[in-house]
Amino acid sequence: MKVYYSDQHALPLPSGHRFPVDKYRALRDRICQEGLVDAASLIPSRSATDKELQRVHAEAYLQSIFQGTIDPKAMRRIGFPWSEKLVIRSRHSTGATLGAAEAALACGFGINLAGGTHHAFADRGEGYCVFNDVAVAARQLQSQFGLRNILVIDCDVHQGNGTAAIFRDDPSVFTFSIHGAHNFPLHKEISDLDLALDDETRDEEYLRLLQTGLEKISSRFQPGFVFYLAGADPFQEDRFGRMKLTKSGLQERDRLVLEWMRDRNVPVAIAMAGGYAPQISDIVDIQSTTVRLAKSILSK
């Protein structure tokens, strides 16, 4: 199991900012403490190159981010203050998903302890997302390895609008999003398959609908590679989730998705995506369980 991290690069945020940036280091510490990874399996991410980012993002947008000339209103939509450290961190978070995807080709699966920045469009970012790491990695797989039939399973509670828009006209990439119908983003894009759930959806209903979604994918698309955005934000205590899933329910969600992928014997790259519970320990509980289950279910 190869696990990539980017928290070695600081993301400076103003005091009181709502984004729980400390969750990344806490997750890395937890999986080390629990013995889920050893030193050889835990890999610092590389920086995504300009060429890799250009496969997805408009050059004008990239230059505005690199140089700090982005319009302040556009930066507010992203939700972070601009800084050179933000650029470095965003490149490395994307690089971690690139690494996880390459590890998946070699070893069956790979994990990014961050990533899942699915609100980034080709020409803009929003919702704490600067670059769309999964889209960049998918384009890399297409360009460098000739892969087709790439599936994105997005279980973050917020629709993967940027990913859906980027791949709207690409039939070789199938996008699936299960998310809150009334949650951010206000305007939803059209994925290949969307399941929009009511606020306060609970474990049983969520898992039933997810199973239905996976069955629909099986009838419509045969993946050769899967990206899984796990997302801790359907959790009942999440500040932005508006769902009522328990930790046990999220564990069963992961098990359902991971076993579905295992049964199809496809390479899998996993990104953690969102998680905004007031107690970082809750986020870490959920995401470390994702790592633990991936190791037990996907290891050959």
C-alpha cells in the first residue's frame, strides 16, 4: 500500500478560518500510530508540473494563481487567502493524487491523505478547491498510459461539480456523485450519474441508494480505473454536511464501495475529500477507517 501526503507544506490560514487544515497531519499521525503504514509506504508528494495542470486547467487561470494576480472576488470563491504557500500546497496535493494513481497501476491501489478537490473547474476554483486533482490525474492516465474507461465515484456530501463539468464531453470518463440535493454548490452540474439526497438522510437510506447507484454504474460502464473520493462530510456532526450518517454508516459505505471495486479487479486511487466536523478527531476516525478498510479489502 502506497500512501501519499502533502501536509509537509504549510497552508497558512487566518485565525478562526473554518477550514480544518490540521486534519491532514492528524490523519497521517493516526495511521502511523495504528501501524497501518510503515516508513516505506508513506510517501511525501511531489509537485504537480505545469504540463500536468495544463491538461485540465486554462492557462490564464493557472497564471493568475501562480502569480497571485487572480481577481479578489475569484479568490473569495475559492475560500482561501492567496499566498505562495497555498500554490505550493495545492500543487503537492495534486501531486499526491498523481502518485496514488501511478501506485494503483503498479500495486492495485494508492491513497492520497488529502485531495478530492472536486469543485475546481477548468477556469476557476471554488469551495476550498484550487486545482482539480482527480481530473489532472485522470488526464495523466489518459495521456501517459493510454487508459480509457475511467470511473470517478464521489461520495463527498457536496456534488463534484467541477469534475462533472470538466468531463462532460468525454465519454471515456464516467462521473458518479452521491450528494446533498440542497447543499453546496447551489448550481449543480450534470454528472453521468447523480444521486441527490434529502437533508438528514440516515445510514439505511443512504446505503440503499448507494447500492442502487453502483448497480446502475455496473449496467452502464465497465471501468478500467477508479478514483474514489471518500468524503467524511456526510457525518451527522459535520458543520457543512446536513446529513445524519453515523461513523458506522460511513464505514459500511466505504466497505460497499471498496468491495464493489475489488470484485471488478480494477486499480483504485483514493482521495479523502471533505470533512468539517468540529472535532478533528471525528474526521480522523472516519478517514483512518477508510485507509484501514482499503488496506484490508484491496491488498492482494
